Amino acid sequence: MDRVHQPTWLCPDAASRERLLDMDERLKRPRAVAFALIAVGIGAAAPLIGWWGLGLLVVAVLGFRLAQGIAERISAPEHALFASWAVSELVIAGSVAVTGGITSYTASWLLVPLVTLPARFGSRGVAAGVAFIGVLVTAIAIVVEPSQPLPPIYALFALLTTLTAVAILSTALMRSDVDHRTEAVIDGLTGMLNRRALDQRLQELTAQAQITGQPIAVIAADIDHFKRVNDEHGHATGDAVLVEVAYRLRKALRAFDLAYRVGGEEFLVVLPGADVTAAADLAEQLRAAVAAEPAAGLWVTMSFGVAGSAGPLLQRELLLDEADTALYAAKARGRDQVVAADLPAAAGAATGV
């Protein structure tokens, strides 16, 4: 169900909570593998320390299951998830205590759950987690008499367990980070860069152009009568048209030209080093490529607006506004054509759908 976000010390905003829940879902399987490795370690030591140690792992598993159920029902799931993390550390601390205390070979296992904190809870959660582990280690050092009931070969096994578990969890976190970065800048339907990526790149190019004086041109493009495609043929066909149009645009561009999907049927091309005339010529090539053959079985056309600027006068907001104004002019003049700021219209065949 949808939750109304209330800021908490672990999740100060909705984005941090969304990331936490997504990360927790991604960590379920790697976390299970990591704890299975620790279970094997405790089981291998059972003849020396007693089988009740495995009961600690049962507590951890039940704690995770209970936390998941609670997290799905409360408005601040981060509290339940952090509590389950604390239970896992308590279980490992118990294992450390019964296998020799502060000098136990298993002490490094306390680091395994810690690996997941930064990506799930942020700096506040990390601080709280480190403090919690510090309290556990201090308590073990004070209460438990140091000893070493395990044979030296167990030191190697415990270290390999730690390294493997940390590697498994770190890999899951890395993949999640890559996925989030990709989702942040890539349009999921067409595979083109999105508006967020456009804002970042334009800011960089504007700063460079104001120093170097190089020109920058942009092409604003819009599929003509796209609403009619959706209304008459369905959204699945509309999506197929978008995918095909995006492919043709990318295919016609140079390797260093930057193409973005900035809205439903709206695209933008950024051309570093190009002036308005060169951009208008390229826009005409794009127009012809789209109109040359059916897309998803339908004849579609596009209208294009072109604008450019250079040097200290370049302002990205004004540049985009001029391109949009030229695009509106292209549509007003019949669609399926290119209009460039300060240049006459380059009309194509007015075939709109």
C-alpha cells in the first residue's frame, strides 16, 4: 500500500526511504547466502562450542522474517529493518562470545552486516550502526574471558567466510548502484538519455562554451499527431513508434551528437561545435529519415525546431526556449518540416498522420 512519508532520523525524505526498500529487496538473496556461510562456520565449530550456537542463527532468521512483515505494515519501515540489522549483529556477537570472546577467530564476522549499512540507511544509520557494534565489542571484551577454544585452522576458515560474505554483499550493492545511476539518466522505453541527463550535460557544455567560445546548437523535435496514434492504435503501438523513431534518430546522428527523450513524444538533440546552419541541415536529414518508411506499420512524420548560440552570450534556458519556439513555428506551418531560428523554413513533404 502507499505510505504517507513522515521524515525520520533514518530516512529524512521519501527518496531515501524508497532507496532503502529497493536495496533491502535486492539484498535478500545475497544476505541469505552470507548468513548460510556463517551458519556453516558455526556448525563446524559446534562439536567444540555446543550445538546451541545454531539456535542463534534461527533467532536471526526469525528476526528478519518478523521485521519484513512489520515493515510492510508500518509507515516507517526503516525502523523495523534497522532493528533486524541490529538482531543480526547481536547473533554474531553471541557467536563471538562463545568462541573465545574478543580474541575469537569469528570476530571479523561483525563486519559482514556492517557492509550493507551505507547504501541502506545513509550516514546517520552508519553512525548508529558503528556505535552499536562498538558497544557490543566493548561488552564482549569486559564480560567474556578471552580464550581460544577453536583450533588454528578455524582462523583460516573464519577469515575466508568473512571475505566471501563481504564480496557477495558488496557485489549486490555495486550492481544496485549501477542500476540506479542508469535508471536516473536513461529513458526505459527508448534507451535514450532523459531530461535529467540533458540538464547535467547542458550545464557542462554551457560552462565550456562560455570559456572557449565554441558554438552549441540544439534541435527540438516532436512526432506529429502522436496523440492520434495512441487514440486510434493503442498505447502499445504508440510505444513501438517511439522506439522506432528513437532508433532512426540515433542512427542518423554522429557519434558525438547527444540525443535525449525529454517528454512523451518530444526529443532533443544537442550538437556541440555546430552552428544553426549545420544543425538545420542535420535536422532535415533526421526529418527525412523518420518520414522515409513506416514506423511500427504507421507512416509518421516529425517537426523540428533549431536554435544555436556561442561564447559568453550562450544561455541554456534561452537556447532551449528558442528551439521550442522554432518547433512551434514548424507545427504552425503544417508540420513535417524544419524551422530554424533566424533562418527561413526548410519545408518537407507535408504528409502528417
